[in-house]
Amino acid sequence: MGKSVRELADRTPAGRDRYVDLLRVASLGTVVAGHWLMAAVSADGDVGNLLAVVPRLQILTWALQVMPVFFFVGGFSHALSYRSLRRKHPEGAGLYSVFVRARLQRLLRPTMVFVAVWGAAALAIQLLGGQDGLTGVALRLVAQPLWFIGIYLAMVAFTPALLKLHERHGWAAFGALASAAVGVDLLRFAFGVPYVEFLNFAFVWLAVHQLGFLRADGRIRRPAVLAAAGLAGAAALVALGPYPLSMVGMPGEKVSNMAPPTLALLAHGLWLVGAVELLRGPGARLVARPRVWRGVVAANGMAMTAFLWHLTAMLGVYGAMLALDLPLPAPASAGWWAQVPPRFAAAAGLTALCVAAFRAFERPARGGGLPAGSPGRLAGPAAAVGVTLSLLGILGLSMVGFAGLLEGRTALLVAVRVSAPTAVVMALAGWLLVEAAGRARAGATTGG
């Protein structure tokens, strides 16, 4: 039987940086609320984007597009986790495979359950011919947030190598990634080189992740300078360059700051990291309060499950409103804004039900440690192949969605077309390979 939230909170080590946990919860919560707000469903079941209906609201994404904060926090946590394993086992044998498995358990298990449930539902819906209207839209949309998990997998995979570069070169390692992102945008916009823009999925997000390493070593000493430089840089790029105002993707736009990421989004990430570091003192005092900390601990224990199912919940609310013939005012109208609080409350309730049903898969499994003994020589390469397959499969699924399973619908992943079944097989095979590689050490030990 698992420990209660109060027990977990009371046993928190004195040296734990609780503010980082607060940032993790707050960033995911902001993303969820943003998705709920942007979903604008009309009476005919069409799903639009509030920011497209009211373009002047796009400036709000400069404060509310907080995914860079989550990746920044990820870098901090990955650095501490990998160093902890490295201190316990300085010989380093088998370290990579066990690190990858330990970091991905709470990510991939709930994700694969989500994929299995929605995949089965999508197949049943399509066999019954019910993929019209909002249902068909839901089959395409619910998988879109999986892109974040795919990128996070890449960050875990690259942590050991990039942490080593950080320990040798500090800010220069971040500068190299940022410079690579600049080069990609130059090749893309100045010279029209095809497909090069996809490299910034790595360079931009890994640069933000690298800032988490710098924070782990206390090397972000002037957050105000970082915030000001990032904000000024983003403003200049949007005003003078080919970059749109919105820091989230917009339907029909020729250039998106998000997919693939641009230099403007990297500048935005710098601004946000500087801003949250400026708030570190007040934030730390807030989360030091026992009641607040218990709330953060509870939220952290189910954050990934809530993130996976939050769009399902919101689309379920809209589906119920359509089924009950409740009025759906025009998006951004006074009536639409008046419905926001009850829609949010209903979506939160449905999300809570999903969390209650699936949160057990988010709990870490036993055997995540690093036993003594000699690992298999192929454990590290196997883990690397596994995490690569998983991230490509999950990214592919985020693009193609669950619609068109029977028709073989495909989407372009970098320069390769993938279907939903192919993406699911890749993600599942990668996950199983990561699990096998991470357990190989324990198996070799007990077998000897």
C-alpha cells in the first residue's frame, strides 16, 4: 500500500529544492488550462482556436506558453538524478541503461496505457462508422500533446552526454546549442534549405534543458539579465524577422514558433527561465508552508496522468453539451466567456475521474535501482535504440492521431511518412527495449 501524501510530504529531505517541484506542477497546470481555454467548439462540432478568433490575445502566449519552464526543470532534475547514480556507482558500467529506464518509467507506462485505451476506442468507433463531427476531431486532437513526451524522451537520452559537456564547458555548452539553433534558422529563412528546420526540435529544446544543468550548479547568477535579454530578443525577432507573434502553433500559419521551434521560441524560453528564477525567493517561501507543499506533492504524483487525459476531458465536456443540446455560443462572444468557469469545472471533474482510473500506472515500479554486478555489454546501446524508437513513435502518433486507423492515414515525421499503427508499434517496442535493457543488470546479477 502506497504512502499517503502527508507521509510523503513529511519525509521530504531538508535539502530538496521544493521550488523546482512547484515549477513542474505550475507549468503543466498552465499548459492544461491554456489548452482548455483555446479549444473553441462551435454548435456544429467544429473545433477552432480562440487565439485565431481573437488574434490580439496571442500576446498572452508570451506569459502562458510555459513548456520551456517544464523542460528547464527537467534538466535540473536529470542532472541531479544522473549524478546521484554516478556517485553510487563510479565505475559507470550499465549506468546509462538504468538511468534511462528509471527516468522513463513514470513517463512511458501511463503514456502507453493512454495509447492503448484510445487506440482501442478509435478502432471501435471507426468500425461502427461513428467518426463524424466532434468524435472525428477528437480522434485527431487527443494525441497532439504527446509531442511533449517525445521531446522529453530525447532530453533523457541525451542527458549523460550533454551533462558531461556542461561539466567541462559550462555556459559554452549552452552557447553551442543556441548557436546551432541560430544557424538552423539562417539556413531555413535566408537560404531556404529544406527540412533543416526540424533540427531545431533538438537544438532549441536541448538548449533550454541545458539551462537546467546550469541551475543545478548555481550558475544562473543574473536572472534579471537573462530575462531581459530573452524578452528583448524575442520582441526584436518577432518585430523584424519572419517570426509570428504567437508562441504556440496557430492553424494555417506559414511559420510556427513551435513546430518546429524557432530562435524566437528559444529567446522566449530565456525570458521565462529568467523570470521564474527571479521569483525563486517568494516561491520557495510559499512552498515551505506545509499545506502548500502537501498540495504540490499530491499534484506531482498524478501530473503526467492528468496531462495525458486533459484534452479527452475537455472534448468530453463539449461532447456532452452537444448531446444534451445545450447552447454553444460563438467563440469569444460574451456568452462563450460566461461558460468558461463551468466548462473548466466540468473538465477538471472529468480529468479527476481519469486520474483516479489510471494514476496507478504513473507510480514508479520497484527495481529501479542499480544493483551490484556486471551488466550486459549491449545494455547501453539497447537502451539508446529503445528510447529512440519510443520518441519517434510517440512524435509520429502526435502528428497522425488516432483517426484513419483503418484507412492507413499517415503524417510526415521529418522526411518519413508514418501511420498510427506504425507509430504505436515503434513506441511499444522502444519502451519494452528500454525496460529490458534497464533490467539486464539485475538479471545478470541474480543469475551469477
